[in-house]
Amino acid sequence: MEILYLTIATSSVLMLLFYTWKVLNWAWFRPKRLEKCLRQQGFKGNSYKLIYGDLKEMLNMTQEAKTKPINLDDDIKPRLIPFFLQTIKKYGNESFFWFGPTPTIFVTEPELIKEVMTKNYLYQKSRSPNPLTRLLAQGVVTYEADKWTKHRKIINPAFHLDKLKVFYQLH
């Protein structure tokens, strides 16, 4: 009987340690590694704050911006996205912020964005384990590789300025 209790206790401790490690990795170690990598690549941004990241500051700035009056001819960006504008102003066009424990990167250079979007084979979407999802959510979101690239080109001409210029010359 003692061996059974010892086995249960050992299993419980191991399970507790395993899940503690998973939570610590999700909430602290992984975000700090990502922050270090982003800084090594030349990106700037706020230091990671445990679990909530920049969400609290983002919400406070948005609520504060909504309290200020706005005229019809005013620029709406400071009212809608004040945190993003402040981050870009403070850290530059290639910067990052924390959406919880996940960093989000600002890239505003069109050529760099085009390069990232054309290398879609590097960023494959994860497959949904539920087959019903594929049946219910058909569309660009579920397309892969060449089919995704083709439809992205159709939907978003911003990455194909030559086609956009031809369109404007015709009209």
C-alpha cells in the first residue's frame, strides 16, 4: 500500500513540476528569449512585462484618447491607435510591442513587407485538427502555398504597385 501512495505522490509531483515549467516557459522564459532575439535583429520596444505585456498601457491610452473631443477634419489615427503611434514615434518604424506574452512587430518599409509576404513558404499555416473547420471556413485563410499567393495578389494590390499603376492609368 505504501508503494501505491509513493507512486501517486511521485507522479503528482512530476506532473506539477511539468505544468509549472510549461507555465513559466509560456509566461516568462519564451517571451524573454524572443525579446533578446528581436533586440539582436535591431528591433526596439518596451521590455516584456509578465503576462499582460503592453496591454494595460494600450487600453489606458485608447480610453484616454476616446475622452478627448475630435472634429470631422481631425486626423483619426491618434484617437483609434494612440499606442501604436506612440510606439513608432518612440522606437522607430521597425519596432515591437507586447500583446500579452507574444511580441508583435511593426514593419513599415514596403520592400521588407513585400519580401516577407512573398516568402510565404517559410510561414506555413498550422493545420486545424478539426476537419469541420476546413468545411466551414473555406477561403483565403485556408489556402496554402501557390493558391494562397495567387489569391493574396488578387485581393491585395498594394504589394503589386505595377498593376495598381496600370489600373489608375486606365481610369
